[in-house]
Amino acid sequence: MNTELPISLVWTQFSTNYAVEHENHVLAISGSLPALGQWNARKAVLADEYPENSGKWIVTVSLPANVKFEWKWVVIWRKNHTAFRWEERGNRVTELGDQSCSYYAPWNGEVSSGTISQVPDGQWSNVDNEQVEKLAEDPAGLTEPCTHPEVGLISSYLREVGFLVTWSLQSIRSGVVAFFRMIGAPFWRDNTHDHVD
């Protein structure tokens, strides 16, 4: 009989502003948790740039609740999923509670946290764009605790469905990328350098 309690998960959103130097570069989150690749650049979670070529990057992942972890942004080569550049700073240390949170962290900068703010289709809303632009100018401006506002039952249900759809699409994309990496690995030169601080 399995007596282990199920692991509670929370949605965690990371965002930043960063202009990539090459069209085959993409930003990703790498960190100490298995869901963040455990500092292996090949397993880092890729962010999406929205709007395209805007320099605004966002990624939402499901992480264990009530856990402390370390993380950094890393620039990844799309072709072979290897690290091009790590942030030149110490690892960020974040402690999650039991509610979904968002973290805005400029490259090499300090993190600001708040409530998660992703719309169901996985894209930025106008309010979110204003929030990211405001944070880019004043990262300390986001000081709200990570709590959900009280909402009606239907709104709460729609939010959860939206998160599920976003997570499903991200999981499918990660699976496809992993499959192609697996079948193409013998043909690529292995030049990965796991991140160690």
C-alpha cells in the first residue's frame, strides 16, 4: 500500500526583457529542481518571446509547492539545446509557498514577485505588457504577496483550464524537442557544460 502523500504543484511564471544576439538563440530557465533541468542546459525550460522580436520572454512551469530552489536565466542555442550564455551572477534563491506566483527578473538583476498573470491562451494581456514595462523601469515596484484575489467560481474554473491548456502545450512541445534531441544526439557534437556555482 502506497502511503506517500501526493505532491502539491503550483504554477510558477518567470519573465524578463532580453534582446538575443542571434536568431537561433532562445531564453530558458535552468535551476536546481528536476522540472528546471537540475542545471543541465539540455533540460532547461524554454521561454516564449511574445510579441515576437519584442525582447519580452515568459515561461510558465508547474513546480512543487513549499519548496526552496535556485535558478538562473540561460541563453540556449535552438539547434542543439546547448548553453550559449549564463547569467553572470549568483544563483537566485526562491522559496515557493502553496500559491501560484510570477517572478520578473532582468538579466543579472534582482527578482520581483507577484501573482501569476497569464491569460488562458498563454499570451500576454495588455495589462501584463504594462506591468512588464513598469517592472523593467522599476523592478522593486512589484511588492504584492503571492496570493490569488477572490474571484467567482466560473472565473476560477476558467483560469485553471487556461493553465492546464498552457501546461499541456508546453509539455507536448518539450516532449517533441526531447524526442528530436534523442534521435539526433549521435549526430551533434556534445559541447554542453553543466552549470555549477
